[in-house]
Amino acid sequence: MASAAEVEIQSQSQAAPQTADALRPLLHISHATKIYGGGLLQGPDRTVALRDLSLAIAERPATITTIAGESGSGKTTLANAILAFLTLTSGQILYRGTDVAQLSGSRMMAYRREVQAIFQDPYEVYNPFYRIQHTFDLVIRLRAGAGQKDGPRVDRGGVEGRWIT
């Protein structure tokens, strides 16, 4: 049986006082394991992509969390499990106390609106013909549900403006 390499997780907190509410996990992963293969159609070969990973990210203070590791260490498998694109062999992923594996329908849609990936390759994500502000405006507009021609005013980190369509 192949084993997964180590996955390194670093988290940088934006300083804020610790309170009981600040310690509530936004994301809590416990004993996450994903094994590929070993099924009836795949034959006896099994690959451990993720082994017994546990992680808790508090809702407050806000943090930036980096997942780093060698090729084949389970980074993509972990991300896909968090995004609910695949199910774990064992373990659990809780988002604000709710088991991600149990979500369906409108609750899954709400989860996917709140939890999204930022992909590594900027050429796959951004159109180089648009200014970066266009990309952010599009995301904010979709999140705000602004389908009107003259949408809501939005705070964009100190830059405020109206939609132009």
C-alpha cells in the first residue's frame, strides 16, 4: 500500500483578542483519510492520498491558511474533500458545525457559495484582457445578487462605486 507524503499546514492569524466565540471552529477536519482503489473494479492496489489529517480553523480571528506539500502529498485531495467534490474514506469535515458530507440541495448550494477555491494557475482563472477590478466586480456582483443595470453600492476595500453595464 502506498503512503501519502506529509502535508504542511501553516496558518497566519490577523491579531485579535481571543474570546469564547473566537475559538468556535469555522472549519473542523478530524481524522480525514482518503484511500483510492482497492474496490471490486479497481483491483487490490490501494493509494493512500490523505492519512488521518486533523485541522481546526477558528471563525475569529480571521486567518490565512496555506496548505503546502510535495507532489502527491494530498493537497488536492484535501481541497476536493473540503469543497465536497469527493467523500472521505474515513473522518469528518465540519463547516460551522455541520457535516459537509451530509449537505444536499439548497444547503449544499449555500455552502458552495461560502466556500470556494482559489486556483493556483492565474491564467486558468483570470482573463488577461480584463483589468483585475473587472474580475472582482463580477464576483461581488454575483454574490450580492445584483442583476439590475444600476446595482447596489458595494464597499470594495475602501473603493466604492456603482456597477456599469
